[in-house]
Amino acid sequence: MERPIGIRILDQEYFIKSDVDEEEVQRIVGIVNDKLESIIKTTGGSLEKKAALLAAFYIAGDYYQLTKEIDSIRDERDSLKRIVQDKARRLNEQIESALNI
């Protein structure tokens, strides 16, 4: 059930509605604040809107990279699963063949 959660980004307080645990929301807020503060430090801090857009871009980039890694891990898992299933099938055939002797 969605409920209002108070968050603080760049010393501005906001209220959002979320059904995610408040602790998790605050961890996400921490990631956003870290990105924003890093960008503001490197750009001199004068363009908060630009910093926010860049932070969103970098966070989206991080997210995209993670989804690619997850897809790669899933592909590898599926490949290994097929190998194990094939080996199990062949082993089962060998056992059945040996028992029929």
C-alpha cells in the first residue's frame, strides 16, 4: 500500500508516495544525493538543474549496465543448466544401459 515518505535531496524536502520500504527509499535517496553532490563538486555547483539531469543520466547508465550484467548472468546460467541436463541425461542412459546387461 502506498504511503507518503519524506525524503531530502540537495537540502530540499519532498514527499513521495511509495509502497517500497522506507529504508530502501532512503538508500535510493542516498544514491541520488551522492551522484548529485559528486556532479556539483565537479561543475562548481552553480547549475543544480543540470546536475540533476546529469545525475539522472549517470544513474540510468548504471542501471543499464547492471541490467546487461544480469542478462549475461542469466544467459550463462541457462547455458550451464542445459549442459547439466544433457550430462544428467547421458549419465542416466549409461546407467540404464549398464543395468540391462
